[in-house]
Amino acid sequence: MEALAKTGRCIILNMQTILKTITFAEIQGQIHLIKLGVIPETNCRNSTNDLHYNGTINISRHGKTCHRWINIPFRYPNERENYCRTPLYDSDNAGGPWCYVNSTDYSWERCNIPICGGAECPVFVDNLETLDRKTRYHYGESVILNCKSGYILIGQKLLTCLQSGQWNDTIPRCEDVDECSSNPCKNGGTCTDRVNGYTCTCRDNYFGATCQDDIRKCHYATCRNRGICKEGLNGTHVCICPRGYTGESCEQEPNSKLPPQILLNSKITIPEGTSNSSIPCFAEGIPLPSIKWESIDKTSLPSNARQVVDYLIFENVTMADSGLYMCTAKNGIGTAFKVLHLIVKAKPALLHTGPVIHAISTVKVDYYTDAKLVCNVTGFPKPTVTWKHGNKLLHTSGNIMVVHNVTNTTAGYYTCIATNDVGTSQVNIFLEVTYDTPKIVTPPRTAFVMVGQSHSFTCIATGHPKPSLTWSFKTFAQESTSMPSHQLHQNGQELTLFPLKTLESGTLTCAAVNAFGVDRASVAVVIKNRCRKSDDDLSYNGNISITRHGRTCRMWSTASRYQSEQLNYCRTPMGDSDNDGGPWCYDDINWDRCNVPICDGAVCPDLKGHNLETLDKKLTYQYGEEAYLKCKAGYKLFGQEFLTCDQSGQWNETIPSCGVPAFKIAPQIFLSAKITFDEGDSMRYITCFAEGIPLPTITWESVDVSIAINFMHK
């Protein structure tokens, strides 16, 4: 043991304070571990009152090297070397021998000297081993325990023999390690656990300690001494041998072998909270040594620590990771140990701060949409966040508040309240809801529709919330507000009329409505009768019931003849050979011809070009047909808006032209819907006022009377 102390590395551990400090001394490059009490038995005291200790211990209880007594300018001239002593004239010996550990401030510390011949503690059995290989321990001695290879230590690694002859803690036990738990067998091999090892039963075509090699690739080659088989060129193979081994199959052992030597820092400091820290333990030796990390002052490595090859890896370092860790290097020649003191530097304490809130003061959203209110909060500890709407506490938390389908009811002030142990802060966020009143951007247009034909009208409106569209109708005679036969399309944006008679002529109105207003657009819809095919057409079956002179036809059933006709429409009855004037009917006086236009008459000049457009998009117009004209966007119409194709194939008025106005306003007509005349009045005036830019032209015509009536207009 004396030889060991002179040639190895000396580590004196204070076991009475559970190994708080250690000191290292390098001698001749060899590494050994000697614990307190693992010293020659002459290096002990006879009793706790022994003043004559003269051994060679020169390390204090806290692991500091003693200074030579001769270098201390005080009153102990009898001592010269740096051994622990109770000097002459020193009566304060209650703590045992001591020494100076600092030559600058002359501080001193007691030494840990065991008692000679003290009580003996129980021996260790089963698979326990002591690092110093001793079997008997007395009062004051301490021991570091380990398990034989293949076993794991359960319990305290450090024990101290007490004056009572008992150990200071329960003796640990060794449990067999299940080497198969890590699934070491590769390529589907079956693992069988053994004492201090395992065996792999390989599947066909695989071999090796862990079934890692493929026979098919290495041509059944066997590499010994843990050599690795690798394929070469042209079907050859080569064995990669461990350091020191040679030969084709690594069968030749090294000529010279060296025991392990460990290269490891004795002390490392890591900041608390480090996410990943690796500590290497490098070892030299032939054969190459294996490395094992373990904790000295803990029963096992911390849960956040693991060994990867030669490295001890810590993840998310905590203060509990501080302590002593031992690296063991083994090969076939010997074993080396080295202890690392890991120090975790604590994070500075965080100052508690009150909540601070950052938020936008006003949030604007459209009606019936969702609003997100964000309250950014800082502070330590992390504040809790609650919300209020007005004075009502809301059942929500977190820094984001979502208000769904915002209306006037859910708009207003929202309060974000943040609280921690320092205090409370709050801010107000105003939720503003915006809306738009309805506006018709594409209104319906005035139209002339033939009886029995269909026509579509379009009405498109903007607004928020999105407005709903409704249509209404009122006849010019104000006899009905019922809508003629119709269909709606595209959520009410398109209306198709199917008129059946001229009396259904009237005003069509589109209304766009939301919660904040209404917009309307009205147009005239003129229903015109169907035509006859020619002047000789006897088969007209339209519903014109007005004579040329404007009188209403009587029911045919009231006449003595022509019982084949029932209603009061203009006809050429069966058996009537006098059809030169076309269809006729009985009126209140006698009978009269009706003014029924000719179908497919003469064709009038084309109206396309000159920036003109027709309402019905037709390009060709025949005798008896009318065209409603307008200009393309940005142009102003100069001339008549309505033209009629006459029997000569010419338009009844000059074709209007289109110019570019500075701006334009559509016509608005001011006209009484119903006027009553007395029969026999010599002359009556009906005024039609119209405004617009350019100034509208006014044309009067009869809707349901086809002959010219004695009237004049200006």
C-alpha cells in the first residue's frame, strides 16, 4: 500500500462530510484511487486524545495540501515538514492533528486521521467489490463499493465504518444486468442473457457477436478478436482489426501491451440550463480500453445524463447534476480510474416584475364578421389574463380574444386584465363595427316586351351586411300590384317576366335592403301585342282588343253572328270574306277595324355603329318594330330615344347620334298615373315633364290602342 501511495495518484476523500472535496496529485502518469483509511496502519491515531501522531498524511479534511511548518513564522519550531501534527505547546487538540493550508493569510484546517485498532465493520459478500481490494475495515475508515462485471449497484456507493462497528448506511446490493434489454442482436438475432454478458443466436446468413455480419457479403470469413469483416474488390474480404491486433483474421495478438491511461480534466463548470453538454473521457492503451461512466455520490447517473461512446452527455443541465463522476477504462492488461468534479453554476435569480400590456386601442371590423383582440403581456412570474366586456366578466382567458359575428350588441369596450404576484394591469380595447347602406350599382333598364315573349331584368347592389333584393310591380292603370308571371335567378339579382297581356304594362321596382337602409330603382315595362303575318292574314289570334279609334271591343258572344269567337280580341271570324282591312271587332257603336302590325315587314337600316346600342341587343328591325336606343358608356345621346320601323323600310325619325358629355343623368319623368276625361270634351292637355342630362326627348304613344287618336304633342 505504501508503494501504491508513492507511485500512483493520491485522492484523499473526507468521508465524514460525505465526500465534499477532493484533491489530485499526479505521480509518474499512473492513476489510482486511495480513500481515507486506505493507508498504512502506522498512519493512524491511538485515540481521539492522541497528541503524538507522527505519520505522513499531509492533506486537510477539505482536500488542501499542507504547507511546511518551517515556512510559517510562528511558534512551532519543532515541526519542519508539511505533515499533519499536534505541535508542542498546542493544547487545542479536540479536533485532532492539523496543518497550515495557506502561507499568505496563515489559515489552517484539521486533518482526517483514522483511529488505530478501532471496531471492525461487517465484511462484504455476494458480488460486491471494493476499489482498494481490502476485505476488513475498522472505525474511521471509508470504502467505495462496486459490483462485479455484469451486475449493477443498488444503494449507496460510499460507506464509513462507525465507532459502533456498523456501517453508516445500509450495505448496497448487486443485481444482475439484463444485457438483452438494449436489443444488442442485429438482423433479427435472438438474445440470451448471461452473467456479465449475453449471446446472440443469429439467423441464416448472419454471424458475429451481435449478428452484425452478413456471410453472403464476407464469403463466410471469420474475423477474430472483434475484428470487422468488410468486402473488398472481386469478391475478396478484409478484416479491420482492433488496435494492436494483426493478421488476416486479426488472430495475432499485440507484441506489446499497455495498461489504460485516462486523459480527463479533474474539474468542469457548466452553467445551469445548458441544453446539451458533453464531457469526453479519452483513454490510451493496447488493446484499446473500454470506457464506463458512473456517479460516485449518486446511486446512478442522473435521468438527464447518458453515456455515448466515451462521452458523458447531459441534457438540460440542473443544479442536481453537480457532484462526482468516475470514468473507468479497462483492457486485458489493467484498469484505470479518474474522478471528475462537475460544478453547475446557478442561474441568476429572476427579478419579479409586474404585468405590462401592449395592445391596439381600436379594432375595426365589418358587420357580421369575426374580430380578434390581441393583448400582449409581459412580466414575471407569467401573468394570468382575463377579459371583460363593459362590466361583465367573460368566460375566456389567454392573450387573444375572438368575438364572432360582430354586431352593435357585441361591439364596444373590452378590457384586458393581467395579474401576477406583483400586481395587476389592464387596458381597454374599443371594438368598432362598420357597415355600408345598400346601393344599387346595376339597375334594371326600361324594356318593351311582346305579349307571350320573356324578358330578363338585372339588379345588382352593394352594401354591408350584404343586402337582400326584392322586386315589386305596379301597372300603369294602377289596377294591380301583382307581379306578372316571372322567375327569379342568382339570389334575386335576375328577374325574368313572362307577360300575357298589354294591361300588364307598368312600373317594375328593385329594392336592396339591409339593417341600415334601403335603395330602390324603378323602370317602365311596356307590353306590346303580337303582330299578323301579312295584310291577308286571316289567322291572327293575338290579344289586341282596341279598335283603330281607341274603342274597346265587345265580347263576340254578344253578337248574333260568329259564335266561334268567345272573347273580345280582334279577329277575322270564320265565314267573313271581307278582310281587306284586317282583323276587326264589335265596339259599343258598331264595328271597327283594329290596328294590328305586320310581322316580318320591310327591314329598316342597321343601327349598329356610331357608338349606338339597342336595349334588346337586336341588329335587324322589321316593319312595325320599335327600337329603344342608348349610347355606349361615356357618350351622350342626341336625338330620339325610340324609333319605329315603317312600312317603307325607313325609321320614323332621324337616327340619333352619340356625343361625349361632361357628365350625364338618366331621365326622370313626372306624370300622373291616372287622369279622367269627360266624353265630348273638345280638347284636353296631359303634361309629361322629364329631367336629365342631356335633356330627354318626349314621345307619346298608345300602349293598347293601335290607331292614331286625335292628339298632338309638343
